[in-house]
Amino acid sequence: MSVHIKDGFVFMLKIRTFVVGRDEAIWAYIASGAYRDYEDFRSLSVEEMQKLEKSPTFDSSGMFIAELDGKPAGIVNAYVDKFRKEKKGFISWLGVLPEYRRRGVGKALAQKAIESLKERGMEIAETALDSTREVCIRLFEDLGFRLIRSSSFMKMSLDKIPFNIGENREVDMRKLDVTSEEDIILLNNLENECFKEHFNYRPSQIEETRHWLLENPWLQWQAYFFAELEGKSVGYISIGIDEKYNREKETLSGWINDIGVLKPFRRRGIGTALMLKGLKELKNKGLENALLYVDDENPTKAIKLYEKIGFKIVKKTQIYQKKII
């Protein structure tokens, strides 16, 4: 516990570890309050937290809760991916309830996260920051973090989906069968092969693929489609609907979650065909907009494809790193 003094007021700040089975409601409450006004965020529930805890990659070792004068005020996750060989840890979920900001809570949580990553042998700390959150960006820059790349949150209207824009007309589209182990293995293999050149890639485990197919906490509906050419699956697309997001943001939006094409089959209009398939499926569900994220330095230059189809950039996420050892 530490004493913080701000504008003549004295505050008692305590940062404690998250306890699985006890703190889910507190974490969900703080996350929902801290990120309420983010355009691409919606509230988090205890049930969704419990689904996240079932993920093969879940680890509560770096999850911390800040209490100010005994009241929950902020959270942070200093995450170490047990499947990643690189000694890189990730600082995520840093959030402080609006009524407790400007009191040093965010800085204390960020410092605790860095300390936790160091203790677990990490050499690099990385965090993703909304480009519109100047205070948060300044906090991390003051702690020695430097901008290394960015990604874009994009949106397009489904009112007029384009056609005859170079889409491959020879590929067949086949919907993934979630009851088929062969399809789950195929999806896992495609994902790993399509993304092995991408930033922050590490091989996805089959257990992860299965979990996100069957226990996705964010999407109430999702579908995957394989692009097949001459009897071979050469790419895939994942789409979904987050009904809770749509209710809270008063929108009718669907998500392009993932899209990949095997390297030997790129530049043949297969990615375009997959995107158009996904957009049509979302429109057939009665949705009005499509949303997606993309790494601005994606080696396939995917952002150019999305812009060609009609997506516009809504905002940027900036990726910051710091060597901590």
C-alpha cells in the first residue's frame, strides 16, 4: 500500500493480485466503466470473464486490481503468453474508472505491470494504445515506451457491396462445420500457414482454435468459410456478430474477424472473393455495417484490399514497446 497526495488530498493506493473465482465481477465492472466511451468496446460481464478463463492461453499471474481508499479503481494485465518463445510480455486492460483518474492510479498500475513482466523473465514489454487517448500515450512515453507500428479500426456500409473488382470467380466457398474435427484442424493449419510472416505471430494451438470456435465470449454468432480451388483449401474468412456491442452502440454491425490466403495463391483475387462472401453473409443477416482491424504494415498489404472494397479508417491503435531487461 502507498500514500498518494494530489491537490492537497491524501489517498491510500493498494494494488493487489486478481483472484480467480472471486474478482470476476470487480474486473468486469472496472473494465466496463473505464472503456465505456471507446468506439470499439462494449461492456464485459462475469459470464464472459468466465469464458475467457477457460481459454488455453488464460493466465491470471499478471492481473492486478488497484484499490483507492479501499474502493476498486483500476485494473491491468501484464500478460505472458506461455506458448510464445520470444521473451515478450504484453500490457493490456489498463483502465481506471473516470472518478479515480488524475490520481496516479494508471501510472502505478503500469509500473506494477512492468515489474511483473520483469519478474517472469520478459525482456520486452508491449502495449497497444488508442491513438485518441493522449493521456495514456503520454503515460507510457514517460515510462520509456516508444512507438513501433500502428493498426487501423475500419468500417464500411453494407448498403452497396461492390462486385467485378477483381474477385476470383473460380474458387468455391465451403462453410466450416464446427462438429468436424477435420475442419477444425484444417482451420488451425490454414491460420498458422497464412500468418507466419505477420507481426507477433506464433503458432496457434489446436486447443485455441477449438476454444474460439465453440466458446467465443464476444460473438453470439460466427461463421467461417474456406476458399477452395481445384479441391484444395487455399484460404478462409471468419465473420461474426456481437449482439451486445450492437445494443450498446445502437448499431447494426458485423465483424470481419480474420481472413487469410496461402502465399502461393495470393494476388489472384481470392482474398477479394472471400471478403465479398463475408460481407454478403453479414448483409443477409440484416446488418448495415462491417467492422475490422488491420495491421497497417501487414505484409500482404491487406489495408489496400479493404480500402478498395470500401472500408474507411475510423481510428488508429498505436503499438508501443520498451526493453525492460
